[in-house]
Amino acid sequence: MILTIDLGALAANWRMCAAAAGKAECAAVVKADAYGIGIERAGPALAAAGCRTFFVARVDEGRRLRAVAPDAAIYVLDGFLADTAGTYREHDLRPVLNSPDQIATWKELPGSPSCAILVDTGMNRLGLTPREARELSASADAQDLGLRLVMSHLACADTPARPLNEQQLARFQEIRLAFPGLPASFANSAGIFLSPDYHFDMVRPGIALYGAAIAEDRPPLATVVTAEARILQIRAAKAGETVGYGAGETLKRASRIAVVAAGYADGYPRSAGSSDNRAGGRARVRGRSARILGRVSMDLTALDVTDIPEAAAGDFAELFGPNLPVDEAAAAAGTIAYELLTGLSRRAHRVYVNGPAPA
Ligand SMILES: *Cc1c(COP(=O)(O)O)cnc(C)c1O
């Protein structure tokens, strides 16, 4: 499988988010190898577009980003465990402290390097409770913490009608009052488009940068990732024959089958396969839609090109990209664009276009 990664489109999506965020600073979330596209190339492309603040999940992702983004502020969402102190210091990383324990451990460090705190306003994932946040703000040693940012995270920003969005907003507005003068950050990609009330001082888009749809009725984004696979062979099969492992799909007509060089070892999901009981995903061949036949195997996927007679060995089939949105490909595999993109494997060959040269 070949991934063409358009770093110019990545920069354009960041600028679109930055414009939508108005006066708020626009950061970039580049966790999980920049949602699968490659942090070493995404980081410099975003920095060149004007991004100054980045969020990663793991401390090791922070180390990799630091190597290519020497001037960036880099926050690590996992927070802080005492035995990673050396890595934080060496690479000038900022933990997003998630619990009173993490705060206590952080305070033990000499000097007070920069950090953020995350407050849970209704997601029940990581974060201080609102009460713990108020206690911290009242305690004398809040000043010694090197605190630069107070954050929270939305649970359902992609569904604007859910009342939890406004409940979380109200809680975050209140928490923020306890930390006067401290910059605040709340919105992920979808949160930016809920309303300006959600912007605060900094927004944190992830998925929107990579070109997946944010939510219904939101502005379109530039396509960043195009996944293609070459047709290795075209074969003819008769009605009643079966295709692939498990013989799970029986041909209803005499068919031409294109076997393409993409499989689950590339990160193309096995759940995109088809059977007699369930329609699977689709690909584009010569500008037309071709359905998957049978199971997706480790290295190969079969497509029905009976109605695309000009399809030939050597052609590229588009698995997702400008003509087949990544969200559609993900939905056909029973998943979401986040999982499809971050699951793209190391074997998938990445070709970068329209961006800065590698560092
Ligand atoms: C992943 C993540 C984001 C980015 O979310 P998207 O929906 O991809 O925009 C922002 N903030 C936090 C805390 C996250 O974990």
C-alpha cells in the first residue's frame, strides 16, 4: 500500500482551524505519529505554517518531535511519572498533569519547568476533578508549579446537540476563574466549530488537520492522506465460485477480480472485507467504484472489476483519498477515521509531497 501524504494540505487545514479560532492560538495535536502520517514530517510542516505549540500523548513522541521542532512548546498528554523526569528535562517537554499525585511528584523537581494541568469536566477520562483543581488554585504552592496552561477536553464535540457540551463549558468557565491570568485551552477539532465560546486562549485540533470530517455541516478540509494499492493480477471466475480465505463470499455472477497489494499488515482493516452476509468496503479503480470481494488478507485484497473492463494489472486502486473520503472507508470497516489513520502500519510506504524537505 502506498500513502501519498500532502503536507501542503496539512498546512492548509491548520490555517483553516487557526482562522476559525479567531484570536485564540491554534496548536496542533500530533500524537500517534501525527495520526499515522509521520511526526517527523508533520511537525516541521506545521511549524512552517506558523504552529508554535504541539501536543503528543507519550513522552517518546515528544522526544521524536523535539528532534525536528527545536523551538516548539511540546506538551505531553500522558502527564508525568517520576522516572521519566530525565527525558522531560533533556528534551524540554511539558507534562499535562492529570492527578494530584502527578502534581506532587512534579513539585519535587528542582526548578519549575513548564507544565499544564488537565481538569475533567465530564468525560471521566484523565484529569483533576473540579474540586481538586480549586484546591490546587487555593494552595500556596500552585505558584511553584511552573503552570502555563489549564485545559479540559470535550467528550462529544462532534455532536453539537448533546447537552454535555454546554455542561462541560459551564464547568470549565468556572474552573478558569480559579486561575486568573492563566491561559486556558478546551476545544479539539470539532470543539472549534461549536461556537467561539469554546475557543478560550488556545485550541487543540487533531483529526481536522489530517483531513477527516469534523462533524456534519462543518467546512470541508483538504485531503491529506491518499491510500492506494497496485493491481497485481486480474483473474476471471465463474458464478458459484468463492473468493479468498474462508471461502466466505460466493460469486453471484461470472466476475473479473482485481487482486491488489494491500492488506491488514498495511493497516487496511480486515473488517473492510465482505461475505455473503455482509457488504464490505469499496475502492476506486479508473474513476469508478469497485467493491471488495471476500476477506481482506495480510497482503492482498480482491476487488470486483467486472463492470470496469479497462482495469488492468499495474493500475492503482484508491482505498481512500480525494475520491473516497477516509470517513467513508472507515465507516465501511465499522470504524472511524481516527482508528483507520493511526492504524496504518510501518509497511505502508509513505510518500510526502508539497512540504518542507526532511530534517
Ligand atoms: C486527541 C486529543 C485532542 C485532539 O482531538 P481531535 O478530535 O483529533 O481534534 C485534543 N485534546 C486532547 C486532550 C486529546 O487527547
